[in-house]
Amino acid sequence: MSGVVSTGDVERKIIKGLFTVPLKNIILVIVGLKGETHGYEILKEMEKFTVGIWKPSHSNLYTLLNKMVEEGLLEPREEYKGKVRRVKYRLTDKGWEYLRTSNDLALRSLYTAISYHERLKKKLDEVGRERKIDRETLKEYLELLKQIRNLLDEEIKAIEARLG
């Protein structure tokens, strides 16, 4: 049937849209957390970020990595295993500063997005368009919410300690 779009296709488009805009930030986070990494490792981590639904093409990733090197955010280092050349990347000082600033902004946006998400979920319930969730997915969602709560509790304690 032409014109029919599967749920998987819709999810793939949504996930791709969510991650193509902040791709630079995601790469910086991955490189920052790993210390030093190469393109293939970045692709594998990005696949985890997008719950296995999407990852950028190799050419898009390497184009972006090269641009980030030109911007002074990443520093490349070549290594050879036999005749195989591999480029590993690590953050520069400018990259760390960019990552810190973008992380602060992302956290503020995330907290706001969570608030909107919860309000939208209630509205969907009110208008009879709630999502039917199977028990296993609901358990996973509960665990995720608990992890978020724990992170927020730690952040609250850290901020309270800084405020004295």
C-alpha cells in the first residue's frame, strides 16, 4: 500500500530529528566521557543514544568531526595498527568549555522539556489519546524515572551545599 508509513519509520524519523540537531554536542559528550575515541566508537555510542533506531552515516560523521577539528573543539591523533590508520579524537580546552556551556544549557532545557512532557501526557490522557504501554515497557519507564529522580536528588544536594 503506497502512502502507508509504518510505526518504525515514524519512530526512526522522530529519533533522527531529535539527534541531528544536537549531533555536535552528542559527539563532544562521547569524546569527553571516553577521553579519546575514534569514529567507529562514536557511531556505536550514538546508536546507544538513539536506542538503536538511528545513527549518522559514516560520511556525515567524519564530515562533522573534520569541521569540529577546524573549529578547534577536537584534536585528532593518528595511530597505526599495522598498516591500518585510525584517527582518535580528544577534546581541546575550547571543546571542554563548549561542552560545559552546552551541558548547562541542555540541562535547563531538559528540565523544561520534562515539565512539558508530563503536561502533554496528562493532556493526551484527558482527550482520550493516551498511549497504551505494555507492562515491560512500563517497568523500564519506572526505572528510568527512578534514575532521573536520583540524579535530581544528587544535583539538589550539590546546589544546596554550594549555597551553604
